Amino acid sequence: MDETWSLIVDSFWPLLWAGLRGTIPLALASFAIGLVLALGVALMRISANRVLSAIARFYISVIRGTPLLVQLFVIFYGLPSLGIVVDPWPAAILAFSLNVGGYAAEIIRAAILSVPKGQWEAGYTVGLSHSTQLRRIILPQAARVSVPPLSNTFISLVKDTSLASLILVTELFRQAQTIAAFTYEFMIIYLEAALIYWLFCLVLSTGQSALEKRLDRYVAH
């Protein structure tokens, strides 16, 4: 029992540090890039231009219709066959960003469409351009609607980063695999890794609730 407790204590910091140094930065970078991509795809999706809309629909269909693991493997293991070699970290960020872009695009599109048409009409009445209306009127209102599902997407992404261990990215789960292989205490180490993932998600969920309350007050004013 003492040895087990000692193993838990000794491995906790390496696992936590791997999460703070690898998992969280990987998730943040991928989510930020994915959000920018998602906004562009969402605007293409609702565009009157049929070509742009079709491209956006195709992209979303491919991303949502294929497993994230397959997308990750195509980028890291598949592209070298075409002469394109991507290092583990950029490959993981690219795969996760593309995945977030596909899912978040539909969230943003639905949030934009949820804004009453009267808001658009009011903007046109005072002479605002389409882009100005989006920036000043539509997107701020859509942001409030999209915060909960986008936050859930980010929390899911934090857990999905464990897949990056399969392409040798040093993050939380990769560190857990290394420690487990060295100590042969697979159950203990993997449960400890699961606990740290849960703690990360708990903190993020608390932050999500605080952000929603802040946006509620902003909208109310």
C-alpha cells in the first residue's frame, strides 16, 4: 500500500506538468485556429454564393463523417507518401484545428441564424455595411448563444488531445504511457491520468459557467 501511494505521489507532478506543458497548449492552439477557420466556414455556409456554400458543406461533411484518429493519421502518416512531412506537434495542431473547424462551423452558423432578421434590417436602415453589421451587431449576439456548445467543444478537445500520443506528441497521456511502461502499474497510472483530465475539465466547466454569467450581464445591459 505504501509503495502504491508513493507511486501515485511521485507520478502526479510529471503527469500534471505534461498536461500543463503539452495537453493544454495543444488544445488552446488548436481551438484558437479552429475557431478562426470555423467562422470563415460558417460565413461561407450561409453565403448566397452557391460555390462557397457547397465547399463549406463538403468540408463539414468530411470532418464530421470521419474519425478524428483517421484525420490525424492521414496528416502525420499519409502526407509523407506525397512528399509532405509534418512534425508531430504541427500535425496534431493541424488535425485538431481542422476537426474543430468542422464542428464549430455548424455551431457558429446556427448562432448567427438565431439572431432575429430584424437586427439585420435595423443595421441596413442606419446605413451599416454587411461586414460592419456582422462585427458590431450579429456576432456579439451570436457569441452569447454559441458559448455553451463551443465551450463543450473545447472541453472535448482537451480529452481528444490524448490521441496525439499515437503520433509521439509528449502530452499527458503519452507521459502516462511512459510511466506505466516503466513501472508496470498500468491501472494506477491510467486512473491517475484520468483524474487529471477530469480536474482540467472541471476547471474549464467552472470557467464556462463564469463566462456565461458575464455574457448574460453584458446582454442585459
